Amino acid sequence: MISSLTLNPIAKAGLTLGVFAFFGVILLASVQWLTKDDIAENIRQRHLVKLHEIIAPDSYDNDLLGSMTELNVTADGIANAVKVYSVLQREKEVAKVFEVTSLEGYSGSISMLVGVNLEDLSLRGVRIISHKETPGLGDKIETAKDDWIFQFTGKSLNNPSVEQWKVQKDGGAFDQFTGATITPRAVVNAVRESLKLAAEGVSSNE
Ligand SMILES: Cc1cc2nc3c(=O)[nH]c(=O)nc-3n(C[C@H](O)[C@H](O)[C@H](O)COP(=O)(O)O)c2cc1C
């Protein structure tokens, strides 16, 4: 039986292929298992770098990533799942960062970080984490492409007034992009809803 198998070139090729596939799968699974912690740590570090764009590393003294809690909220145009990071200085909470996802993007969801100072509920800054908007049109929400996102820093629900928290095309204070209103509208709305969550005193313990 064995000798007829070894003599059969098709069976031999099949067996060789099967052995290579088996060891290939084992190798892949091992590499994945061995690197999973490194990959998770890389993702955490990339997230921290993004957070540091709005919360300077020397402006807090707690474990920012470790402070994250998840909330389930109901707010206009944003996904229910919201992550909240607490920014502490000498054990006093001075700011919160909301990680929210707008569901109103042109090409799907837009995830962003919205940092809010708790003293006056003004914005520390806003940064986009991920989006699928059209290059050259909707991607001007990225700092690498345009300064547009920087305009939020220092703004609050009083400045401009809450009624003005819309793009200009909808009668609000925030400019849209030439030929692209949907993306900036989605971001302005999500930032406004985040400010409302902060104003409602949404606690990271809720
Ligand atoms: C191929 C294509 C891609 C587009 N991508 C975007 C986009 O990423 N963001 C956006 O706001 N508008 C995009 N637009 C334009 C929108 O369809 C829309 O015309 C524009 O946002 C103006 O919206 P408004 O009519 O509500 O003012 C795209 C249009 C086309 C044809």
C-alpha cells in the first residue's frame, strides 16, 4: 500500500503539499500567538500618542489608558458605545476625553477623540482616530491634510452658542469644505454631542 503510494506521483505531491500546509498553519498560529502581546501593546501606544496630541504628556499624572471606562449613551448621530478617559492632576480630575464614533460620515463611521476641560467645559482639542471619507474631499478632517480640526480647541457650548454648533450650510458657525459638507457636519455634530455629555456630568463611573 505504502509502496504504491510512494510510486504514485499525484499522491506523493498531495502528501507533500498536505505536510507543508500543516506545518505552515502551525507556524502561522505560533507567530500569531507569540506576537499577540506586542501587537496589543503597539495598538495601546498608538492610541496614547493620539491622546497626547490633545492631552500633553506632562499635563497629567495618572494612567490615562488605564482610566478608560465604557459608557452606553443615547445621543444624536453617534454610536451608543462611548469610551471615556479621565485626566487627573494630583488626584483631581481636570479633563475627560470622549472617544466617540459618528455614524453620519459620507462613507461610514468616523471615530474621534474629544478632550474637554472640566473647569469650564471648553474643548482641549479634537482628533480623528479613523475614517473612510474620500481622499481630497472628506479627509480634510485629518491634521495631516488640513488645519480644519484645530478650530475646535477652546470652543464650548457657549462659544459659539449651542444653536450655532452646526456647519455654516446648516446656519451654524463651522465652515464646511468645498464640495464636502457631509463629513464636517458629522464631526461638528459629534463634537457638540460630546460636549453635551460632558455638560450633563457624564461620569466615567456610570
Ligand atoms: C465620489 C464622491 C465622493 C464624495 N465624498 C465625500 C466625502 O468624503 N465627504 C463629503 O462630505 N462629501 C463627499 N462627497 C460630496 C457629497 O455627495 C455632497 O455632495 C457634499 O457633501 C455636499 O453635501 P450637501 O448637499 O449636504 O451640502 C462626495 C461626492 C462624490 C461624488
